[in-house]
Amino acid sequence: MTRLPAGRSILSIAAVGVLLTGCSASVEVGKSEPKMSSDKVASLVSEKLAATTGRPKPDISCPEDLVGKVGTTMRCTLTADDGSTLGVTVSVTSVKGSQISFDMEADATASPAS
């Protein structure tokens, strides 16, 4: 029986094209559109992937804060223990006051470690 390293199995599960819904969080609202910090988005994506896959929280990084405007998308990256990566698209689905809700979808294939 062949066993995949933990990072690879997380990527294999996520690479099935996991579509996760229902993530949301309250954020600071100033005079412009609300924003969710990149760290908060990464944390929520990591928690949701862990809950969905039954595995430990993966390492997720997001390049910038998420603007609370319906239709806004952002690309985050899941990095496995072996260095391989998987893209995750985060899409804002609704904004109610300071509450930003988003869906996320993992890419179908992972990129090997560089």
C-alpha cells in the first residue's frame, strides 16, 4: 500500500475541486468598503479546509486584504509540507454591514515543489 505524505494527501483531497461555502466574518468598516485582513481570510480558509478534509489546518497565505464587495475575488495559496502548492480562489458572495461572506474553491491540480 502506497502512503502519500501528509501534505500530499491534503492536496489530493483539496485538488478534487473542493468548493467550500459559508465562510464569513465581521470586519472593521471605515468610510469605504469593509475589508477583511489577509491573515483572517487565510485563517478562515485553513479552518474550513481542515474541517472538510478531517486533516490538520493547512498552511494558507493570501496576498492582500479581501475587499467586501460582492464579486471580488482573490487567489490564496495552500502550501503542503513537501513544498507543493495549490491555488484557492476566494469569492465574496455577500456583504451585510461589517459581515463579509465568501465561497472558496481549490484548484483541480497542485503545483510541484520548486
